[in-house]
Amino acid sequence: MRRVAADLESGTASLYRYVTSRDDLIDLMIHTVQGQPPPLSGDWRADLAAVARDLGATLLRHPWLGSELAGRPALGANSLRRQDVALAAASALIPDIALAAHAVGAVLAYVFGAVAGEVAEEQAQRRIGLSKDQWRESVAPYIRDVISSGDYPHFARRVVEAEDVGPEESFEFGLACVLDGVAAAVARAGTAGEAPG
């Protein structure tokens, strides 16, 4: 609250005329950055992918948001609208709302995890003051020693043979895997309405 007050060139006590607590301020911040969800097309896969991409972009723009959303449910109008759109997208595949909620949860868990890794990478770059390429150059002699040791053959193959992909391509690959898994789990669950095991 003191930092917000300083940014607004106001007294901290003055802010309490508008919000009653730090939690209220966080709720307003979440509401503001959540914005409007993507429109639905009726294609469950495209719609859930759009929800995932939109959430991922929002989390990257606002790195503080992930921990806030993971810690407690956001119940502001924009957050509820986003939840409703995600459930509507899943419901196009899964009429049972409980199973649709499980599917949405799996997709969102993937997004939070994928984005957390990307945010952590950006924070590490700022902390150590090296770009990704500079850091790689600094550890290259060690990695060469690891590869030549022969102790880690699969890691060595990954370094030598695998193409290095960017975060967007990696995100899309993981998202496709999750959506494929949702479709397969729903097919296995049939119409039982139970969470796939």
C-alpha cells in the first residue's frame, strides 16, 4: 500500500478511502489485468487453446499475477467471465460440468506451469545480468566436459541433436499434448461423468 501511495503521490491512509485492505487492492488489480476473455467459436479445442494462450500472455505481461491466482480463487467479474468462457469451451466437448471443470483445470495447470518457467528464466536473466546466449556461452566449457564424460548420454544427445525451440513453440507443443490428453481422457470416461483416472 505504501508503494502504491508513493506512485500516486498520495498518503497511504488516503488509499483506504478507496480500498479497505491490501487484498481489496489485489482483487482490483486482478480484475483490471484479466480484461475480457477471448470469444468462443464453438470448436472446443480451438476455444480451450485460445483461453490457454490468452491466460499465458496475461501471466507473462504481469509476472505477479500467477502467484496471486494460484493462491486463491479470483472472484471478480472479469475472472468469473474468464472461468465461464473456459467452462463453456470445455462443455462443447464434455456435457458433464464436473468433467468439464477437470479438463479446464488440467489446461490451466499446464499454462501456469509453462509460464512460471518462462517468468523464472526472465527473472534469472535480470538477476545475473546475462542474456540467454551469454549465459550459454559462459557454461559452454562445462557442458562440453559433461558431454565428453559419457556419464549422461541422453542429456548429451539432447544438447547435440535436438533443435533448440523458443518458448512459444514449446508452449504450443505442450498445449497440444494436454488437449490431446483431455480428448483421450473424455473418450475413456464416456458418459459416466467421472474424472478420468
